Amino acid sequence: MGDARGGWQAERGHLGPRCHPSPGPLRVIGHGRISAGERIVLAVSILDLLDDMPEAVTRSPSRLWSVLARSLGEQGANGRTALAWRWTLTGACQSPVTLTTPTGTPPGRSEILDEAEAPAELAQPGTDLGGQVMHARFVLEWLAGKIDALPLWNGGPKDLHVSDGAAYPHTQAVIEEAYFWALMAQERYPWRDESAPPAERLAFGWACGAVDLLSWACGEADEGPLSGNRVSGRPALYEVSLDACRGMTGVQLAREAGDPMRAKRREAVMETFLWLAGWNLLPPVDRHGHGTFEDCPERDAPCGCSNAGRCLRGECAACWRAACIPAATSSRASPP
């Protein structure tokens, strides 16, 4: 696997190496909230949406997630089809057919069905590139319970295969870098038994889930973590979606068994897939080994250590609390 250093930062407009801080104290504040020191981060996760779905949505959480994941694998997170999912669940984006201004609240059932039947706002009349508007209408009608047929290209009663799916929105180097960061998170939060603080056990589960899916996406693992599916070489995004679509069922089973760490691991697989598909903007773990549910004060600070060829520590806005990965690696034998 090639050196992916700086890939994610390059996509975001600045370069920076991977850093490895010492883990700080964590404390669970509530669902989706974790405190690090005196700072609190509120995280809106896919489970926040699935656990509190709008009244207009008639599908069960596990069924909805399964179809959403496969839809993203087929068509990606850009376009009208993805807008249909996001608009119906959150109301935080333009509507998918008419492209009306977002209201910030999920639409009611009548609004969803009106949108599905409305004339489309198109760049050129009569053009629906890739059938996106058509599929957006199907998604809206399916979510509202008007139709039972799944709004997917592939599958159905005859198990049709129409599409090989969307391309990854990230370069392979960027995906590999996210994998390295997830490995750092595993080092920060190793296995803890039931006597450990709950937040540390949840952080361990999150790191493992991110590693589970990213290692397969990078070709390091032989099979998908949830399905056991094997492919030749690195899996395509659509193939990853067929694995990740099982995530919500895994979360529910873990909850029923009273195993929050396993539930967190499955949740991390889901969130990692959403990043791989381009639905989430942030990777599941940042360059410091912090999960997205944790507070990292230097998460967005520009890091210039890669240009210097060494960790600048106090001279770097991103590394003054912790050394970047080259120094952290060498410090395992001899702490600085």
C-alpha cells in the first residue's frame, strides 16, 4: 500500500501529516455527545436520524438503512437521488425535484408526495441525466409508503444487475490515509474489559468498526466485515454498500444483547461507509486518531510538518499538543 500522507488534507486544501496524540479523558455526556476535558462536541450521526425518523417515513430503521446504503452504492451521494434521501430525513437541503430552498425541518407526507409528482426543475427541459429525477421520485414515494418496489437499479424479484455502481468520491490515497488514522485510533483506545469507563469502551468499538471497513476498502482485509463477501482486489463502492447495508440490523441485535461496544462498532461501519460514499464530509477518524464524536481542538488546524520532513511540535499549530506520526512512531521505543 502506497504512502498516502497528506492526501486527505490535500483534498481539503492544505497538507498535513498524520499525528498521534496521547489519549485524553473521555466522558459520555449523552447520546452522540462526548466530552474531552472541558469541551463538548454534539454529533449528529446516522443513528440519530434512524432512531428518531420523521413521522412521514413509513419504513423501519433497518430496512431504510439497507436501501439507503445500496442506493448510495449505486448512484453516489451527489445528485437528485441522494437529495431525496437527505431532504426527506432532515429537510436540510434543497428538495430533489423542484430544488426549493431548504426549511431545516423534515417534510410531511403530503409534502413528500407533492414533491414526487411536481414538474422537475432541470438545467435543460426534457433532460434527466442518469435518471436521477426519476429515481428521486421513486425514493420519495417509497419512503412515504406509496410504493413497495425498492427504489434501486439492482435487485428486485429477479435479482437484476443493471449498474456496477458509483465511483468512490475519494482517491485511493485519501482512503488509505483514513485507514492509517483509524489504526491510530486503535492504538489510542486498545481493548478494555467491562471494568473500564464506558466512553473508552465505546471509543474502542468505534475505532475497530472504522478499521474493519477501511481495511477491506484498501485491500488489506480479505472479506467484508459484516457480510463476509470476498471480491477480487479492492472492492468497488457498490460492493462495500452490500456489506455496510447490514449495519443497522447489527446495531439492533447488539442493543438487544445489551452490548453497547458492539453496537458502536457497527455504527462506525455505517458512518465509515457514508464517508466512503461522500455522504459524510468528515472521515470517521481524524489525523489525531479522534473519532468524529470526540472533540479534537486541532482537527482543522493546518499542519506543515510534511513540508518540513519532521514533526515541528510547538512550532506547528496542529502538533503542539502531540507529535505527528513519524515522531510518534519512533517514540514507541523511546518516549520524547
